[in-house]
Amino acid sequence: MPIRHCIIHQIDKKPDGSPAVLHVSDTELVESQATENLLNDLNVAYNAKTGKGWGLFHAQSGAYPLSGWLQAYIEGGDFTVFSRTAVEHLTKLMEESNLSVGGHVLFAHYQQGMTEYLVVALLQHSEGVTVNADLSVTPSKHLDFGNINLAARINISEWRSNPKSRQYISYLKGSKGRKAIDYFRDFIGCQEGVDGPSETRTLLKAFSDFVTAEDMQEDSAREKTQMLVSYSMAQAKIGEPITLDELSELIDEERPKAFYDFIRNKDYGLSAEIPADKRTLSQFRRFTGRAEGLSISFEQHLLGSKIEFDKEAGTLMLRGLPTQLVDQLKRAAG
């Protein structure tokens, strides 16, 4: 993971309502194993977070200046100057929002594969202890990556190469409350472009329709479901989107375009790449079964709503039957 530039500033803001004090650094972090570990730990923690938002920049303006500053830096500006200007703006927004939580603000421009990213994160410390060489212990502080709530990652490569994209920025929705999330998102200048959970649900619906349309055998449907979930979870773990053509190839190697073409022909409105929502994926499981002319297949999330299972009697109660099936049954009942 080549790190092009990385710097940390500090916003000291106490809960007593006193004004925030900004401590800026004039020196970037040197390239070292410690810096690489820092960014790697941050990325792992960021990717593990659920509840992300995905979007794009607002048009550059006085209210949303970061994209302009970033553009100037990318075109040959100084990273330290860019980060300092940005953190001053962040401090101002923090004061206006009357939020009491400061912290260390990390800016990092790095490359992963062929893709360039800028990550901005507000980091907090956690109290701990360390064991000294003489086996005594002393208090120590360390960055608490498990408690990151305000962070965003900008895919610089996609922003510059595909300006029509609506998902080159991701940010944590976190647990700090709507007001905190809004001020940080305003700092980034990000507007929501793609609803990750909704897109993931649509993908899973398309997959369920595909399984039905293909009249898959139970074992095949279960295997392909596992492929979809495993691939999507793996993409979420590394912070990458689900790529539909790649997923289609995994689902059916003999007909690698079958699922992709099915999605396009049915017009589900999905982009070629969609953000994977881990919470939605973790809830997805497909139950299937065939016996003596009876074929049943449904998704786990329907249990308790449209489908009820009586464990003692071994029976299912179905609600909201498909209109076409209801019509057939009415005609048969005549």
C-alpha cells in the first residue's frame, strides 16, 4: 500500500463548552512501518464498520469547499497546506455545531492497486497500560480504532475518471447521532448518491428472481447463494464494491453473462458496481426444498412476516401469495 502523504493534526475540544484549540502539524508522517501499520489498522477498522453511506461531492461552493481544495492539491498543490486548510474548516464546523468531541484528525493519500484514495478520520485515544522492561506497568494511551465514528474515504481515481459516478465517497454513519454525522458530511461536502442497503436488497431480490426463473435444483441454488454472499462479504471486507459482471461469472462459469444479462433485461436499476451492505447480506439466507411435486423456496427475512413456521407441527403458513398463483388456485377451485 504505497502511502503518498500522511499527516495528523489535533483538535482539542473539551466538554465544558470552551472554544476548540487547533494544533496543526507542519510535518508529514515519515514513511515507516509504524505509519503503514497505522493506515492499515485504520482501513481494517473502517472496512469492518457497518452502516456506511455512499455519495458524491456537492458542487464546490463556500459551504462545500473541500473538493476545490482537493482538486488544487491533486493538480500539483502541497499536501500539508491542503490538510491544514481542511482541518481549519473542520474545526470551524465543529464549533458551529457545538459538538464537544475533538481528537486527532488524520489525512492520508495512498494507493491500493491502481486506485488512489484520500481517507480523513477523527481518531480518539483509549487508556491502557504497558509493561516496562523492568516488568513494572505504567499508564499509556493508544489510538482506539474500534471506536471510529467520523471518517470518510474518497476514491480519487473514480472521482477524476468517472465524474458521473454517485458513489466515489464512502463515510461512516456511525453512532454519534445525526447532528455529528451531518457536520462531518458537510465538511467532506458529500451528498448521498447510493443507498447501500437498498442496492444490496435489490441485488438479492434479483438473485432470488434469477434462481426462480432458472428453475434451479435445491443444491445448485444453495451453492450459488453461498457464492454470492461469500463474494459480497469479501468485497465489503476490503472496502470494494460488488461488481456485477464479476459476480455473474462466479455464479455461472459456463454462462458467465447469464446473471448480468438477467439483471439488465429485467431493468432492476442497479449500477455496474454497487456498495455491499454487510448487515443486509448477513440476514440473507435462502430456504429451498422439493418433495413429491412440491417445490418451496423463500428468503430468510420473510420468516415471521409473510411466512410462519410451526416447529411442532412442521407446517408453514403463507401470506401475500403471488397474484398469478392466487388466480390459478381460484380457477382450480372453480
